[in-house]
Amino acid sequence: MPQRRVEAIASTLEGVQAGMNPDQVQAILGEPEAVAHAPGTQCSYYTVLKDFWSRTPWTMTNRYVVCYDDGKVKSFGRADTVTSG
């Protein structure tokens, strides 16, 4: 899966809202890089390149996550700073 540019995901992540289903989110963000499942919960992960001026050799990408509870978005954001919707 090719990595998406951070500007693109940052602007499209604003379109993700609590209560959306996975198909709606995928229409905005595209195919997730990875998906984790637990009973009643699913989290989709997206890894994107940082913009050129934010990159350092050890941090070229940001990881984003969208978590669903019973098929609806419950939380989303940077994987290290997830917020509830």
C-alpha cells in the first residue's frame, strides 16, 4: 500500500466523524494499511508521509488510527494521540 501524503490525510481526516461506518471512512481515507479486531471493536491504521519540512531521518511518517465500536466510528486521530469523536 503506498503511503499517503500527510497534507492529504490531515485535510481528509477532518471529514471523519463519530458515527460513520467503515465504508464511509474508507471512501474518505482509502484502504487502511492494517486492521486490528477485538470483540465489538475494530481499528484501522493508516501510515502517511510527513510533509517535507516536518521529516527527520527517524520520523518520516505519522500513523493514524480510526477505531469503530459496533461498526461506527468511536475515536480517530494520530495513533499516539487518539481522541473520541
